[in-house]
Amino acid sequence: MKAGQVTARGAGARERAIEVGERLFAQRGLWGTSVRDLATALGVPTASLLHHFPRKESLYRSVLERIAGDLDRVMARAIARPGDHAARLRALVRAFASWSARHPRRSNLLLRELIDNPARIGAAEVLPLTPVVERMSAFLRDGARAGSFRRVDPILFIIHLAGSIAYFVAARPTFARMIGRRDPAGFQRAHAADLVQLAERALLRMEPS
């Protein structure tokens, strides 16, 4: 085997470490999760984990990269669908909300990362969510140039949209319990519909039909 080549067994071990890392980091954050915690959850010696990920931060980065890559693919499909800018905007909002509802652990981890990140942002070599933000920003700017969207600050719009979705995912279990709602899927669909209407009002030059 050539130097640097990863065996199927090694790739499987890395994948399992990323799966477990995603779960623990979502529950406890980067700072609240130790290498020993990760190794114990994996059922392997600490040295075995460090063989694949020499530092806890390298595993955390791999977790974020996988999540960001998955979300970026979802956003790309929504933006590339047939239709005008208004139709693709609705598709993008619904896709983002649906992805977060399907993956609440990932949504919560991204929210936790934003809360914890300021302490590390200056030294960060890579920001995994950058491609997602750049793709969405490019779509908003393209819609504005085409005359379909109002000219808004793309980053502020993304913050508003992502913030509403992340807060809904984090708060849904508590609010559902408080109001006695027994239809989680219906609750999520209602929230997504509200988001679509808000996005239309914020961006579309013409009133939605």
C-alpha cells in the first residue's frame, strides 16, 4: 500500500468517528467534548482515534465539512431547479427548512458553532459554511440584477433566514410541549410556509400571487 493511502477499514473507522463526533459535538459542543469522551463513545483506545484525527479540532472540522457539504448540495439543487427567481427562492427556503427539520442534530450543531466560534474565528484556516453562504449570496445578487429581487444585503438576509430556521428547530420541542401540539410535521410545514411568505415580502419586487 502506498504511503498516505487509506484502506477501506481506515475509511470506515474515520466515518464512524465523524458520526460519533457529530452526535457528541451537537450535545456538548467542541469545548465540552474531550478526546477521551470520543474514544469511549467509539469503544476504541484514545491512540486509535488520534491515529485518524491527531487533534480533536481536526475531527470537529471534518464533522462541520460533512454537514456543510450536505447542506450545500441541498441548496444547489434548489437553486438549479427550473423556474424563475421567485420559484427558486421558494424552493430554496423550503429546502433549507426541510433539511434542518430532517437533521435537527446538525442544525443544533451549526447553531452551537456560531455561538462558540468567536473565540476561534481569528485563527480558523477554513470556514466550512463559506460555500453555502457564497452560493446563496450569488443567487440573491443574480436575482437583483435580473430585476426579480429587491437589492438587499445578502448576508443579512441569510442571517435572518438561517436564524429563524435554527431557532425553530431548537425551540420546537419546548414550544410544542407548551401548546400541546401533537403534529410535529404539520408544525414544521406551517413554519416553512411562513418563511416563504416572509422571503417573498423581503425580496420580490412584485407582490406574490
